[in-house]
Amino acid sequence: MATSEHIAAASLLSGAYRSGIPISPLRDSYPAFDLDDAYLVQEHQVAGWRREGRAIVGRKVGLTSAAMRTQLGVDQPDFGVLLGDTQFEDGGTAPAARFISPRIEPEIAFVLKSDLAGPDVTVADAIAAVDQVFAALEIIDSRIADWQIRLVDTVADNASYGGFVLGAGVPLTPALDLAAVECTMSLDGAAVQSGRGDAVLGSSINALVWLANTLGDRGVALVAGDVVLPGSITAAIPVATGDTVRADFTGIGSVSITFQ
């Protein structure tokens, strides 16, 4: 159950959302907070969003690639929720002013056709629950000033989530080896990052397994229709007004967004 400290920390983050002014790291204000405390802060925010009528449309896994863990100085994955009003149209625009310090990363996303409840979910279980696979971009953002985050900070801050874009879906067939999928991310037409699907815990499907089992330990299940962003194939890049980002994935397709 959230305590007054958890509620106060969530209020600081909510204030940053409203004002666009980032806050100091929560680990400085609440040095005793551990991972469970951070998830309680996150859950308090999610409950508030639900009360406001905002739809939770899925989950994200963060920090699944060595590149991202190195970039942000943390040592394990985390998870957060996806909000329906933060999904942007493929090939469309996203308002840059909506974010504080946005970065973007390419992911192989899933939409589920059946519930997936841990613990004890296997790779075969996860594959059977997937409806389609999507080329995706995740906009990450931080309510913590200058991205000075550690695990407690990013978990409390909904895993540093900002928004997402899905391309066209394709079936997950045995011929589609997610670990071998290659991705090139371009900024304004120039390639800036590249990577393979095995950068995400060996395969994006492994991240889905991790998520289902981690949520299961907390009494939560993924449900049919959920979108799952399993983690970035490459390091994230900063974006600003006027930038167009595109990601091309072998065997899956492409996805793009322009920041206006």
C-alpha cells in the first residue's frame, strides 16, 4: 500500500508532467526507497490516470539492451504502462512540446491475442499468445532533470515512458527469427543507429516472457489486445522539433514519426 512518502513522490512527478519542469532525482529526496517503493510510486500514478479516464493499452519493458543499461547507468530491466492517448500515428506527427527531454528508440512490438499470466510463462507460451509483431518506435522521456536517473528514479517515473508509434503488423511465424531481425534507425534521412533483435535479452520474445512472469509475481496478467513494447534494439537518440525519425526492420517493415 502506498504511504504518504510514495504519494508525495508521485505528486512531484505529476507536477513535472503538468509544468514541463523536471525534478531532482527521487533517490536524493527519498534515499531509503528501494525497487518495491518505486513501483508503489508508479502504481499510485497509474491509479490516478485511470481515475482521469485515461486508458491503459499495454505495457512496456525498459532497459532490456546492454546499450540502454549502459547509457542510463542501471543494471536490470523495468516495466511501465502504455497510455492510449500517447499513441501516435505511423507517418504522422507528435507535439515536441508535450515532452520534457524526449529520446526515441526502435523496438519490435507485440499485440496479444490471448491472456498471458505468469509465473511460469515459457517462450512457447509467449509465442502462442502473440497476435502480430510490429515495427515500433518508443518515445522515452524523463521527469527527472537531465536524465540523471538510476533504477528507482526510472521505475517510479513509469519506466521513463513518453509515447509510442506502431507500423503495420505482421504475423509471428516460425520463419521470423526475432533475434536475427536487423534494424536501422534514421534521423532526417541519415542512418544514426543500427542493431539486431538479439540485443533485447537475446530476443524480444524473452522480454515478453520476463514481463509476464514479473507481473505474475505481482498478481497482474497481460490480457488479449495489450500492446507490449519489449525494449530497444539500439541506444536511444535525442529528438527535437522538426526531426523525423524512421526505423526499418528486416522481415517486419518500417515506422516513422515527425516531431512538430
